[in-house]
Amino acid sequence: MTTVVAQLKEHKVITAVVADLLSLSIVKTPGEMGVDIAVGSAQRFGVPMAFGGPHAGYMAVKDELKRKMPGRLIGVSKDVHGNQTYRMSLQTREQHIRRDKATSNICTA
């Protein structure tokens, strides 16, 4: 995949991959391949799938993209009655702290 990412970079394409965290212990990581955005699930380290969710996830971006990420990510789910619901999945702390005083990046739900 490193070759494909390099070819895309020649054309100034922003690249993203979905990566399994456990596999990254034996294969080249997205950062080592030059990928700009990596996302995935951390479910395999947490609650079994049969127990329902929500499951932990991750999103990583290169430094030059971190200020371009949306301030809030909203997830769609269903409640116990089958009604569609929305929940905040991710929110940046800087929305509550003046930017010059902010020292951390992200809070998760």
C-alpha cells in the first residue's frame, strides 16, 4: 500500500485508511506508509460484539490536518424502542476553552 499512497501523494490526494489496531503490531502503520488519516474500531480490545455497543473507535490525522477536522462528530443510533437517535461521538475541547489557553486536543463521548 505504500506504493499506492506515494502515487496518490504525487497528485496531492489526501489519503485515508481504516486500520485494525491489532494488525498494526505486525504490519506497517498508516503513518509509516504516509497516510494522512487513519480510522478504525478498538472493539476487539473491549466489549464483545454480542454485548452491543457503543464500541470505542479511533481517528488519527497528520498535524497539518488536525485544525481542519470538524469540531463535533455526531453518530446515528437506535434507542431501545427502535427510534432513531443522535449522540455526540467526538467533540474538541477547544470549543470550551480559549484557543490560546487550550492544551489538549480531543474529548470523546
